[in-house]
Amino acid sequence: MKKGLRPITRSANPEPEDKNSISWIIWAAWADRITFEDIKEKTGRSESEVIKIMRRNLSESSFRLWRKRTHNQSIKHRKKFENSRKQLKQRIYFSDDD
């Protein structure tokens, strides 16, 4: 197969360089493993400010999809994520005894 005919694999959404830019905030908000608390530490923007940025910069359907995703996922909030991990560990621990 010729080299030019092969598809090039690239990262779908590489991390923007400037952590204070709107594009970095949008990238971080879409990322599953970056919590709102992490965004606040790095940019100083609260969860409500991130939601406003996402509402202004995304299309209506993309915003609804993102909001539905972040609302249902515990990983966007550090406390919920830690609690879900504890529950998962407890289930695994207790299921091994059966």
C-alpha cells in the first residue's frame, strides 16, 4: 500500500497551548477526566462561568449534548467522582468474599 493512501491518525482534539483561552476552557469542559474544580484551579473560572462560556460558544444542540453528559457524569465533580470510586471499591471488595 502506498504511503500517501493510508489514513493519518491524529488526536481528535489536541490540548490548546494557552490555558487561559476560551478554547482551552471548552477543551477541558469536554474532557472526561478534567473536573470543574481543576478548571477553577487553572483558570479561576467557576462551574457557572464555564457553563456560560459553553452556552455562548457552542451550537444549541452541542451545548445540550454537553450539558446532558456533564449533568449525568459524576467525574466532572471531584467529590462525586471520589464517592463513586469508593462505592466501586466497596462493591469489588464485598463481591470477592461471595
